Amino acid sequence: MARHASPLQSLLVDDRLDADVYPNEPMARHTTLRIGGPARFYVRAGSVSALSAVVSLCTREGIPWTVVGRGSNLLVADEGFSGVVISLGRDFRSIQVDEDDCSIVAGGGALLSAVVQETFRRNWQGLEFAVGTPGTVGGAVAMNAGTREEWMSSAVRSVTVMDAEGHLGKLPGSAIAWGYRTSGISGVVVECELQAHQCDPFYIRGKMEAALARRQQSQPLGQMCCGSVFKNPEGASAAQLIEGLGLKGVACGDAQVSDKHANFIVNNGAATAADMASLMRDIQQKVREAHGIELAPEVRFLGF
């Protein structure tokens, strides 16, 4: 084995590597859509050194790799992904709170929901818009997740990023090119410092309860989906454009436009990635023909 193993295989079977390694891991287990074929290797890195070793080796060897969080905005091809999928394990899930400074340092693999609850318990304002948002801190920062009015960028003080060579660098939030559902961050978000502010607890509770109520009323939270499928075009709502064309409930196989929110596509049980992609293309074509608007996907594609 040792004589014929590739450098990647040799690294991944090394007992000194602080990581859990799963060959041919079905990605349907790691996405909220419950769709996706196998990754060549699924690696849960437990430390910075393990992450650096895997990332840098993949880069040197020309092996495709990507980092995923909770898979809440990810569509993986039915054929899977021929490279390495990395998730952030143990050391990337810590949450450290500075009471005096009203700030939180969270690992890229920490759940965003846990960070939101930390701020809520302390009557801190700044992240209540993210209540109910699935995913990790790293994923939320990388895509500048948020609502139509508020985004992660408003709370980010600094971000620690690992580049493709496995080196760490710290960026102040003000130096990052934030945009709508984009951050311009190149690399893996391994840690983020978030700034909050003391506030009236009744105001915070009211805002969070209202946000949760809106989500529960308008989104198919109990179904397998990946959140908003398309970005809102400038000056318009993707959901309104889709609904206005009578596309709610339209299906391709077991993939269906949600009856509750037209910018959500749900998996009714046996949907494939091909079903999802076909339905998305059909929606884009109809919106383009009717309005001359090209809907841009918000969901990430892997393995296509």
C-alpha cells in the first residue's frame, strides 16, 4: 500500500493526521437537500495543522478540493465529486465571548445558531437577524448571509483565513470586499471576530421572534431544501418573479417549487441533483423570457 499510494492517500492514512477520513462518502448525508453522490474523500479536519496539511497537499498535487459547512446552500451532483470535501471539526467549533467588549470569536465550524443564542443571552444586538439561519459561521461569513436589509458583514470585525497553500492570514472586516451574498474572501474562513452591542432585551427578543415568525410562516422549514435558490436581482424579488409566472408547485421528478415560498425548491423524498438542476434551468428560462432578467443561483454547485 505504502509503495503504491498517492501522496494524498499516504497523508490520509497517516495516524498522525488529526482528521477523520471517509472515502467514497455519500454527500447526501451532508446537505440539507439530502441529495448528492459520493466524494472521493470526505475529511473532517480537527485542527489547523490538519487542515493546512490537506489543503496544501491538494493544491500542490492539483487535486480539486472544497470546504463545506452544514451543506445548507449546496447542491452536489448525482455522480458525486472527484476531489476532497473538507469539513471543519473539533478545534474550529469553539465560541469565545468577551463580556467587556461585547464581542465573540467563533471558529469557522461553529454553528451560527449557537452564536446567535450567545448574543441573545447577553442582550447583545447585531446578529438577531440571523436567528433561524442554518449553517456555520464560516459559511455565513463567506457568502455574507443575511436578509434583504441586514448581513453578516455588519457584525464582522475580523476574519482569519487559510489560503490554498495552507497559510493563515487575518483580515479586518473593513478590508473585505463585501457584496450581496458575496464576501470576496479567498480561502477557508477558520475563525471570525464578531462585534455586537448592548441593547434593550425586549427589543432584541421582539426582533428575533418576529424574524422567526416570518420564516415559519413563509418558508418550508420542515422540508428538505437548501434555502433561497436564486439571488434577488437588483430592484426585484426572485420569489415574486417566480410566483408571478405561476410556478409555485411546479415539479421535476421529486424536486418541486415550494408552495410556501417560490424561491425555495424542496426535495419531496427522492429528488436527484439532475431534477433540481433541470427545474432551476426551467425557472431561469421562463423568468428570462418574461422579464429579461437572468436569475443568478444562490445555491453552490459541486461536482457538475
